[in-house]
Amino acid sequence: MNCECRLRLAQEFADDRLFDEGVEAARNACVAGAPLASAAITASAWYNNPLTGVPALRASMQRVADLEFDVESWRSALTSAPHEETSDPNFTPGFGFVDSTQRELTLRAAERLSKSHARETRGRLPFFVEHQAIIALASGPLNLVGLAALVFVDHGVELDAAERIFLLLRIEVALAEAATTRRLGIAAFPFFSQEYVYEGVRPDPCKRDLASLMREVGLD
């Protein structure tokens, strides 16, 4: 995978309209001034989740790598089914988990990236873009994991290398946002900048018998 293609993919990942819980987790990790290493660890953990993280990337690459350039083959291979680990009812790795705005943005990103493919080779990303309206009926909308998977397969990136590149691209965005949050400080944290009012009846104070509790845990 050449540097130019990797840069293009990084630019698409940096669109703030496509930010997800991984970015939010990184922000929250540094809101009180914690080091960026905290954000890196938190974001890495998020981007290892089975539905929109590295496991989904690897599964998506394996599904599309050997597909013929035939729409029905793609529809059959990418038809959603329950996820074995999480029991998500309609899962296809690399698809779903986007709102309507993100769906359109991801598709536009796929169109831009497909234009950079060598004209002498037939890539899977351009094929998907051409037939996405039909394929999406079986798979759901493309997400950033699926976009990365198609790009990696077209550029002959091996699974382990793809995992590293994907994590680095995602964490780079998360770290930039975490750094901004750290500079703003704890005053920018939502729970401090917004007014939250408890609604309902205040519960009665709980009466505790300290002697009884100590006996129960063997401390009397």
C-alpha cells in the first residue's frame, strides 16, 4: 500500500462527521488532563470491538478477497446474519452501524478513493461503488471498516499489516481529538458545562446498621 493511498484513507477517516465512540472514549480519557497514552489505550480497546473494530476488518477482508466480479456472488457473501459472539441480529462485517448522514459520507469517500485505483486493474472497491445500491440491500450500508477492507484488499495488504494500519489511522484521529480536549480542560466536559436536573422523588436516606454489616463480612 503506497503512501499516497494511505494518506487519502487517513483524510477520509479524519472527517469529524464520521467520528464514533472510539473518538469519544479518547476525549473522555484526557478530559481531566491525563496523558495521551490514556487516550491511545482507550481508543485501541474500542477499535478492537467485534462489530466495528479489527475483528470486523479481518472478517470483511476475508469475505471480499476471493469474490468474483459478479453482483450475486457479492450479495450472497455479504448477506447479513446473526453475529455469533454478540448475537447482533443483522450483521455483515464492514457494514451497518452508521446513521443516514454517515452512510452517505462513507459512500462518497468510497467513490473518491475508487478513482485513485489503477485503471489497468479491476479493483473491488470500484466494483462495489458501481453496484453498491444492489449489494447494500443484502449487506446494509458500508462503514469505515468495510471501506478500509476494500482498499486493503485492492492493494494486496496482508491481514496483520491491515490490522496495524487500521489501528494507527483510527488512533491518530482519536489522539488529535484527545489532545484538543485536554487543552480545553475539565470545564469543557459535558457534565460540567450543561445543567442536569434530577427528576422524580428523592429516595429516603438508607439506614445502615454498621455492626450488622461488619458481622456479615466477618469484621466484628
